[in-house]
Amino acid sequence: MGIDYIFFDCMETLIDLYRLPAAEDYAMWAYKGSGVESLWDGFDSFFSFYIAARRGLEASLPPHAEFELRGQFFKILQLSAPELSVSRIEAAVDKLYTNYWDNYKAACYVKDEVAGTLKSLYSTCRMGVVSNFRVMGGIEELLEMLGIRKYFSFVVTSVASGIRKPHPEIYNEALRISGVPADRVLFVGDDYIDDYVAPTTLGMRAAYYDKNGLHPDAEPRFSDFAELPQILERF
């Protein structure tokens, strides 16, 4: 039948981090060096509010609804320093957000085999990105910064769509943009549910990027990104 479009997940598929962060690492990226550390009694205090803010936002939203990371930082300040004026809260949020994003970007890279494979596929197949992410415009900035944005016709993110994978709407948005039927799309990513099960449920094809051998029953699957062109030939 053939494939007209490849939809890629982004983080841990196209873009990797030098070390996969834990929740404490993400919080530290915002806190340390922000210039507003004195608002809390040390990092442990900040981290407790970081978790409380995230859980509060998640509980307030429908399943799979997305929020922007700036909203989480605003909630942290509301919970931990309610005496601050809105303008002071917003100023502190700006510092936390900028600090977090600078640290996040510094931790990202693209593997040589990913860059080489994308360059090879670009001449034969259209490609797009469908990714969960909580920084508005963040995926686009990372792709540009790391030199691979040029390979993709579009980018759909949960923060812009307001809905996270595996909700069908974010995939359907990508299908509408691509203008091709679901059965002409190959979805590629490292999350078994979001990037393999959910797309196939909607009629897309999927190739599971099983870097750690977690789902040997998935077919097709691959562990080396350079294998993707051979996977594509099966369709």
C-alpha cells in the first residue's frame, strides 16, 4: 500500500537528553540559579510546591488535557507565597521559566544516526512531528536549534493543541494537517501506548522504537534508528 507520511514523536525519539531527568532534576533546572531561590526555605521546600502545583493542575483538568509549564510555576508561587502581588509573582515565574528552559535546552542533543536517517528519508517521504510537551513553541525551538526542523512539514504539540497523547484528537489534528488518510501514515516513537497502540487504533501504521527491548511482541519494532528506512520498505 505504501506510506505517504511519517509522524514522529519528538523527545527520546528524535531528540535525546544526555541523562534522562527525574522529577527533582526538572525542578532543579527551574530553581537553581533562577535568582528567586530566597522565596523558599531551600530546594526541598521548592520541590514540594513544584509537585503540589503539578498535581493540582492535573487534577483540575479533564483526562489528557494539557497545561503550559508557565502555569505550573505560577501555581507554585500562588501556593508558596500568596502574599506576593501578581506582578511580583509574574516576575518570579519569568525567572523560573527562563532558567528551566535554558537548562533543558543545554541537556538536549540529536544522535548522528537520527540526523543521518532523517536526511535520507527527507527525499522520499514527507514527515511531521506529534509530541507531548509543556513549553509553548519549545519543540519547534529544539528542532531548529539542533538542525533538524527543516525535515518536517509540520509540528503538532500537546501544549498548543491543549490535549495530550494518547487522546485521539491530537493524532486527528496531525492527520488533518497532513491531508492523507490514516492508513497512509507511519507513526514512529518510543512510547508503546502513545506511539504504537494509540496510532494503530486510529488506523495508522506504527513502528515502535524499542530502544530497551521492552515490548518484543510489537511488530515492526527497531532499536537502532538507522534501521528505519528498512522498516519503511515493508509497507
